Amino acid sequence: MSLSFLQEHLTALQDSKLYNRIKVIEGAQGAWVEIDGRRMLNLCSNNYLGLANHPALREAAQRAIEEFGVGPGAVRSIAGTNSLHQRLEEQLAHFKKTEAVLSFQSGFNANLAVIPALVGKEDVIISDALNHASIIDGCRLSRATVYVYPHRDMAALEKLLGENQGRKVLVITDGVFSMDGDIAPLPEIARLAKQYGAITMVDDAHGEGVLGSHGRGIVDHFGLHGQIDVEVGTLSKAFGVVGGFVAGSKLLIDYLKQRARPFLFSSALTSADVAACQKAVEILDASDELVSRLWDNARYFQQQIQEAGFTLGQTETPITPVMLGESALAQALSEQLFAQEAVFAQAIVYPTVPQGKARIRVMVSAAHSQEDLDYGIAAFKRAGTQLGLI
């Protein structure tokens, strides 16, 4: 069979305004980026704290290359672990206030590593309906029976826990939900899991560097240290580099080193990545300044955009979903902002979000000045008015 059927699918995506035209950034990530030779205000990036092009991280990466080279040489369990990996994991464990940490190539890989290692086909997973795709894929790989409860519905979660007493049960939730910006009711999840004897896991990709003291995440935010069994984090968003990690007990981490397939069968992070991540952790551990600036910028932008007449859904974090409903409207606003206003703000449409809930997800960062934010706010107002959205 040929691949000609793929063209039919691509044409259908284009006709339904669901085709994603990927932009190419010509330079470093920051408050402004260059695309097609134009300087654009960047409102797309998960670079929450502006660390992706921080001079201290660049210098750390360069030094590491000089000392350790550019590649790990093998998977870590054979010949790919070096002192840089060990030091990063020690730093992260201290930062997260857990016994131990194991780093991975990405947050996605961390979820694919830990879920199938903890549960199998005889077991049960109970998962929030809006959990990230990496959690969904990790659940599928585990072959466990998966029950999905309506988003943040604790009564539904308790019912499922009650129906599965006596079995090994893993309760999984995102910490911050990436498309809506709302926060998991983690204290109630922890309480119910303890009551019914379930294992708890939180994917805090959008909470790392954002929630809690110095950006330690949702567990710190709610004061739940020692009450959540598995914390998955990313080094690719607020930390500004790339990678993921699992934090928890020493027992958990020792077990993952023996059974987590992405750890056992895929090469480790490069020396430059690890050293840059180390510097990011050092910066956050030393000061809360960037986290505070992120929140100040987010509050300012969100207030101004709402006063202009846009709807932001149920966000509780710097994630700012400008809700538009139909995919065509989201694409039109994104294209207008890009072409006429020099603002890079991508439309988020099905299947990333459900049909009828298309949006532009604005990602404000600590790197933005108030002048940058005012520029973006004015651009949204002009484009929204021209399109009849406000």
C-alpha cells in the first residue's frame, strides 16, 4: 500500500482549519524572536522564567562540553552515567524535598518510564480526563485497566476508588493542566488515595518553576511533601533546557533504575543539557525573583485582556487561554496577530483541545517587560476588534 492516503488526511485538515503551519524561529528563545526575518513578540513559549537563553546557563553548557564532550556515549545503565547526571539528580532531590530523583530525556519519557514500571495488566489506573498525552500513552503501555474521571471531579474519583478496593491502583493527575491553566485539587486526591490505599502520581510539568516556594511545584504549593508517591517534572519549560525527571523515595528511584525502559534503552541527556539544568536549579534555589516576576506579568496581562472583552476560561496560573470556540476563529486571530501585529501567538485547535474549545494559549514569561505586555495587549485589542471578536 502506498502513502497516498496521507494527502487526503492533510487536505481534510487544511479544509477544516485544523492544519498546523509550524513556524521556524531563527535564533534563541526569548521575549522576542525572529521568524521569516521579522522580529516578533513571543507569546507561545513555555520558557516561563526566561532561562532558555540565560547567559549563566549558556556558560555552564559551554564549560561542560569542554570537560565532558557532546555525547553520553551510551545508555546510562551501561556506560552513559557521569558525575554531571548524579549531581543534577542530587540538586533536584534537594530542590523538590524528596529522597531521590532520576532524570530522563524528556518529561514525556519520564511518564513512559514510570507508569508501566509501577502497574501492569492486572492493575488499575484512575486518570483525570484532561491529563497530558504523555500520561495517556504511558497508561496504554502499562496494559492496566484505565478509568477516566471527569476533570477534577473528586466524587467520581472516590466512586472509582471504592469500586476497585483490594487491587493495586495508581491515581494520576496533571498538577497544572496545560491547556486551561487550572490546578489539580491535590490535597483531596492525596486524602482519598490514602483512605483507599492507592498510589499517587502527579505530572507537574507546568508547575515546576511556577507554583510553590521558588517554583518547587504543586506539592510544595499545597504543603504535601511526603504525601505524594511519584512526582514527574520537566526541565524543558520553566528550567529553560530539555529533559524530565521522576522524584520520590529512594526505593522508587532504585526500582526505576532497574525497570524503567526509557532509562535502560535510550541514551542519556548530553553534558551541555545537564550542566545548563544544574545552573537553572541553582538560580531558582537561590532566588524567588523570577517566579515573582512571572506571576506579576501574568496577572497584569490577564487583567488587561479580560477588560478588553476576551474570555480566559478557568485559569489559575500564568497559562492564559484566550477562548474563541471555533477553530476558524482561533486560526484567523492567530494569523491576524502574526501578519499585521508582529505577535507570535499560535492557535490551539482539535485534537489538542476538544472540538468547539479552540483558543490562543498565551504564555507570558518573566522575560517580558511591561512594554512588551502592553504591545501584546494593544495588538490583541486591534486584531480582536477587526475580526469582530470583542
